[in-house]
Amino acid sequence: MTDATDAPDPTPITNADRLLSVQRIDTEADQLVNRRERLAEREQLDAASTQLGNWERNRTAMRNRLDELTVVIEQAEADAAEIREHKARLEAQMKTVIAPREAEALMHEMSTLDEQAEALDTTELAALEEQSDIDDRLTAHLSSEGALRDAVSVADGALERASVDFVETIALRCRVGETFEGTVLSHTRKGAKIQLRDPAVLAPIREQPEIGTVVSLHLDNVDSKKRRVEFSVVD
């Protein structure tokens, strides 16, 4: 009579079964990665980073335009100085001219120089006005830099905490009902913070054991969607 313990396994694991198991693990891993990438905190960080990026582009555009206007103003002043020097020479030459036709030509040339100088004055004045307007807008723009960078920093910290919470809940989701040891780190308004020994998870509890003591904890529930774990102290 054949011993039941020696009987062949009625459902042996085949290579196809192993492949399906690996595929399920890969699919679940991909789903977890996607869930982590779609955390609300990541969207908040992306939004804050986008705002800061737009702010930086606007700041750069205004500074570049101020540089362009400075070039325009300096060139207008240099051209105007040349015109004044040229006109001064013509005026000196006029004092020595006797022939009416030559005097008329000099007068026409000086009139042309006056028109050019007036056009340069108009160009410079417009550039100065635009420069003043941009200076005011840039000053107001720069005043918001601190708040924008703080928003990015806060969002980045929130994402980091959310990512840690997500990983911790995934690590514990299959261990509901087990008992763990942890050290009481601090008290909160709603209980205490516990550092588990293994896995290295920071968890909240409702009780408030003495800080520094090692306690046994029962894992009551894990909600991976809300990234929340619930422990209770084992008496």
C-alpha cells in the first residue's frame, strides 16, 4: 500500500504557472509605481514648480529687455553726441562762408542733423519710459520670489513624506494581525510616534507610552490608498 506522503502532487507547478506568477508580480509592481507617480502631492509639487518656472522665465525676459533698452539708450546718446559735434563744426564753418549757395547747403545739412537728433531724442525717451515701467514691474515681480520658492520647498517635503508613507503602507499591507516591536519617539496631540525595529517604519498610535520605552504593537489595519497604518499597544 502506498504511503499518502509519498503520493505525487496532484497539481505540480509548471513553467507556465511560474511565468504567470512573475507576470502578476511585474504587473503589481508597475501598478504600485504608477500609483506612486500619481500621488496628489506630486501634482502639487509639479504645479508649484511650474509656477516658479514661469516666474523665472518672466524675470529673465524682463532683465533681458532692460539690457536691450540700455543698449538702445547708450547708442542714442552716442549718436546724439556725434550729431552735436558735427553741427558745431558746420556752425563754425558757416561763419566763414560767403557764397549764398554754400551757406544754403550748410543750412540744409544742419536742418537734417536737427531732425536726426530729434528722432534720437524720441527713441531715447521711449526707451527710458519703457525701462522705468519694466523696473517697476520687475521690483513687484521679485517680491514674490520667496513665496514661490517656499511653496516648492513645502510641496517637495510633502511629496517626500507621502512617498515614505506610501512605501511603508505597501511594506505592511500583507502583515495585518502581526505583532511588532517599536520605540516610543515622541508624544503628539492624538497619541505618540513609534519607530518600528523591523521594518523601519515610523508609525502613529493612539496610546501615549513613556518616551524611550520599547512596546509591542499589533498591526490592526493598513489603508494603502490613504497611506495610513493603525497600530495598538499590546498589553
